[in-house]
Amino acid sequence: MIVTIAIVSVLSFAIISAPPGSALAQKINQLQSQGGAVTQQQVEALEAQYGVNDPWFVKYVKWIGGFPHGNFGQSFTLNEPVGNLIWSRLGLSLVLSLGALVIAWGLSIPLGVFSATHRHTLPDAVITVIQFVGVAIPEFLFALVVMTLAATYLGSDVGACSPSTFRVRPGTGRSSSTCCHICGFRWW
């Protein structure tokens, strides 16, 4: 297992490092295109600070060395530590995962019991076909289809879920408003 994690980490680092240039170069180009004056000495100081010109193995050791401490680097786009970004979204990810688990078990267990007690009947055959189709379709494709249908036919907003995209219902907490926002309920 440790060997697998090591191989995956090296491959992940290689994929992240593969594109030409660096995030720092893009940031400097963005500053210069907006009219900001960045001298060559400032560019060299930033490159030394972020280790842009270091060999790949030094970059890898710095990259992997921060993980045990929760240091995943700095987001150049949002100017925030990546660890903070991950932790801020982890709660909603857990809520969605647990909700999906409850729905999956809530459907599959009763349908499995029904199918086992009514073998070789038409409802059993229909349940079996639906089950095989469900297993055959990749989850990301199914999610995209559901999102498209929800946006097209239900008028649901399938965009980001953040405090700026929903209102807190008076008299309720933020968690109930978040759940209603995820499920697409509207009360105003």
C-alpha cells in the first residue's frame, strides 16, 4: 500500500508539473498585463522564494513534505492556503456523501429484499435491469445528466453552493438553509 501511495504521489506530481511555465509566471504576466511594474529583481526573488528553478526532486520533496503538517501550498488564484480551502469545503462534501449513502441504502436494501423474495417475476426482472444499467453508467456521467435535467426542466441552480448563493431562512439555522439549498427547495 505504501508503494502504491508513493507511485501515485510521484505520478500526481509529474502531472501537476508537466504543463510548461509555472503558476508564478502566470501571476507575474497577469500583474504586468494589468499595468503593474514588476522588476527583474522582484521576479528572481519570487522565483527563489517559491523554488521555481529548483530541480524536480527538490520540488517534489518540498511538495510532499508539507502534507503531514497539513501544508498543501498557497493558492495563487484565491491568495489563500490550499489547506483552508479544502477544510472549508469538507463539511459540505461529507453532508453530500452521507446523503447519497442514505439514499442508496434506503433504496437498495428494500429493493434487494423484494427482489430476493419475489424471484423470477416481472418486478424482479425490472429491478435487475435497472440495477445493471445503474452499475454500468459512470457516476460522473449520471451526475452531469441529472444536473442538466434539473437546470433545464426544474429551473434549479446547479452552480456553486456558498453563503453568497443562498439566503438563510428566518428562524432557522444555516445548516437547514444549506440542506434546502442542496435539495433545491425554495421558500421565498
